[in-house]
Amino acid sequence: MSVVIVGTLDTKGEEIAFARDVIEAQGLDVHVVDVGIMGEPEFEPDTSAGEVAEADGTTIDALREAGDRGEATEAMGEGAAAVAVRLHEEGVLDAVLGLGGSGNTSIATAAMRELPVGVPKVMVSTMASGDTEPYVGARDIMMLYSVADVEGLNRLSRRVISNAALAVVGMVANEPDVEVEDRPTVGITMFGVTTPCVQTARGYLEDRGYETIVFHATGTGGRAMESLIEEGVIDGVLDVTTTERADELVGGVLSAGPERLDAAAEAGIPQVVSVGALDMVNFGPRDSVPEEFEGREFHVHNPQVTLMRTTPEENAELGEIIAAKLNDATGPTALALPLDGVSMLDVEGEDFHDPEADAALFDALRDHLDEGIELIEIDAAINDEEFARAIAERLDEYMREAGVA
């Protein structure tokens, strides 16, 4: 078993050496990757900073001469990611530990994000008590706040660093020893306003022998599902809630990026896709909504979340985008339309009920969807049991026809 430590040996050599010693005292091997940019390492690493820079197609001398800290940090992050992937493929990396301030947090977590889910990843950081999304992304990275700066060893830093080091040891050296059944796995996307649909569909699929993983469609949730599909963890997709595409198009805060809906299509796995919560774009508190949207229809979900109704024009564009994504699918694919409402708020009597906007979405999808993509239309709202069971049953049929289940 081997733990890789990623750190700047020109500024954090003493602290990294301490973490190394704690891990080695537990009987594990340690491989130190130096990502220090400006100075010489305090001890000889297993992978030098020069090797890390070269992994990104540059040199340490070039980065030093340029004198651009931001550019150097980005280059070393890319290089560290390439090194980490190579070490993992060679069987040298069973876990990774990083420690430092904002610079090494950026570099080390860039490497961690390129490793598969399940590989232990722990980052001791001065940045861990703030917004960690830029560092964690959609990966299982554990962020441990250093409390004080990672600068020198003292009774506080030794305790925090040793806790992190021992946590990594525990994750690598132990197995859960709990018997689990290996079952085909279905990824499902959910939002608060599509929860009843997902609960019904999930229950049906689990009764049929599937393991389900539900992703909250908050941007990071969609990205996490896409990455797990790419890794081969997910065998089929019930993409109930594609709302992240609305945020990507209109400029909301929960976009999963332009690649959302690509992974399943490229992997060729069975998928049933719907239009859950495409009636809304997500923002933070009401006063954070950009002025350009004043005059639109809003629903204050809670003090921290404001929802904005999508327009017929936006829905028509969303329909065209989603159809194009599905048309690229290489595996069995169906699009399911709940004709009586795409969310809890898009039914008669609720704030976002807008038959004209829904019709624009549905018509665009019908017009642009290729004949090879199955179109399922149901006279029900998305959270009606009739709709939920229908999409779960269709995915089950696809999975069994494909020999997955």
C-alpha cells in the first residue's frame, strides 16, 4: 500500500516530512510529489517539481522565469494531475494526501479530481472552511481545515496533520468487511420539485434488482453523474431532472456545464431522459438575481434559493439542445414527456404553470428529435405515479434487452 503526498517542498518541507513519517510509522509506503515552484526542496522527493512541470509540457526554469504565480500554479496542477494518474495506473498510488495554503490546495486537488471515485483523497487546507466547490468539484475529496496556517510544526499543526495522515492510513489499510450484493447500477437525477417521481421510480427499480444512485441536480450533482458514467460505474440512466441545462442556457447558478447529457450518449448505456424542472432557472437570494431578469416570474423557494420561470423562447431553445444531445446517443434512448407539468410548480394552480412555455419545449423536442430516439408522451404530470412507473419500466426493459440486468 502506498500513499502519495503532494506538496510544495520549498515552503512546506517540514510539514510534509512529518506527514510522511506518520504514514510510514503505520507500515505504509509513501511517494512524495514535489510541486514547489520557486525554491529548492527541503528534502529529496520521489517525483521532482521538474518532472511535474515536464508532465504539463513545460519546465521549472520556464515557470520561474515567467514569474507569473497564477500561470505556474495552473501548470503545476495540470502536471500533478498527469503524474497522479500515471502513478495510480502503475499501482504506486492507493491514496493521496495534500497539505498547504491556497496555492497547493489548487495544485493538489487538481490531481485528486483526475483520480477515480473511491480512491481516498484528503486535503489539509487553509481554504477548507470557505467555498470548497472549486477544489472538490464533483469528486470525493475530503477537505480538512488546518485551523492555523500550514506554516511550521506546533502542537496544533502536528495534531491536525497526523489526524489527516492517520485517516488516509485507515482508508487504505482497512476493508469494510460488510457483505454486499453486486447489482446493476442506475443513476437517477432529482430535484426537490421532482422528488415524488424519483421516489416512485427508484422503488420500482430497486424491487427489480437494481442498485440506484440518486444525484441532486445542482450542477455538481450532474457533473458527478457524468463522470461516473465515463468511469463505467453506472450501467443505465433515468435522467428525470435535466434542469441543469436551463441554468447553463440562461445563466443560473446550478449549471453542470455544456457537457451535461454527453456521457450516457457516448457510453452507449441505456437511458430514459425526461424534462424535469426545465420550467425553472436557479439563483441565490432574491436580491442576488441579476437586474436583467427583473420583471420575470419568480418563486422564492427559501431565503437562499430563488427560482425563475423559463420563457417559451428559452424552452424552445432547450428543446433543440436536448434533442441534439439525445440524437448523438449510441445506445438505447428514450425521451419521456409529462404533458401535464414538468415539476411540482408547473401544474395547474401553482406559480410556474405555463402551458405555452411547456408547449414550446415539447414542440421543439418533437421537431428536432431523430426517429431513432423513442418518444414517450404521457398525459400526466412528472410526479404522478403513472409517469414515474412508465419511465422506470421502460428503462428496465432497455436494461434487460441490453443484457445489463
